[in-house]
Amino acid sequence: MPAKIFSAASVFIILSVEKILQHLITALLFVVEVKSLGKPDIGENIQINDATMAWFNLAFALLFGLGLFLFFKGNAYGYRLICWLAFADTVLEFIFHGIGFITISVIVSGILVLLGVFRKKLGIAVKNSSPPVKK
């Protein structure tokens, strides 16, 4: 059982869910003011208004959700979509903040990209962690 919990597919799923939640919360924080948390910092390199950033983050969350849904359905486009979104998320973080700005978000996206690069391991983990089909 512990081997199935810590399989590559499990890590991929958990990190994908984290990206969905991260982008949903970020979108919400651009729209609703929470004084104790403040507004998300997008850096000073590019000036974009809060409403646009909220929509942008919502779109990312929905696309990550679509990728995860497709991944669960066994569609190869699901993991590809998640990997490309994670790559784009990393690049955009560096564009907004600069190369020296490494956050948990960048680390999670980097791990998702690496898991996607080594997809054979991920595919084996998915196959081995799937429950047997009862007839």
C-alpha cells in the first residue's frame, strides 16, 4: 500500500491538485481583499491589472483541472497538458519576477515537468497503481 501512495502517478496527481488550488486561491485573492494576506505579488516587470490576473489564474486552474481529468481518463493529452502548463507557469513566474525568484510554485511546476519528462516511469506507476478490474 505505501508503494502505491508514493508512486510517480500519485505525486503527479497531488502536485497537479496543488497547482489547481494555488491558481484558484490566487485568482480569488486578486478579486477579494483579505487584509491579513494582502494581494498576490506579481513583481514589477510587467504591469497587469488585478481583474486580468484573476482571469488568467482562473484559466490556468481550469486548464490544470482539465489536464487532471484527462489524466484520470487515461488520455495522454492530460499529462501533456499538465506538463506544458507547469512549464509555462515556471517561465511566466520568471518573466514576472526575474530569474532569482524561486518559490514553492516554481518548484512544484518543475517537479511536474520532470515527472512528465520521465513519463515512462509515470505510465508504469499508473498501470501498477490501478486497481484490478473485477468482472
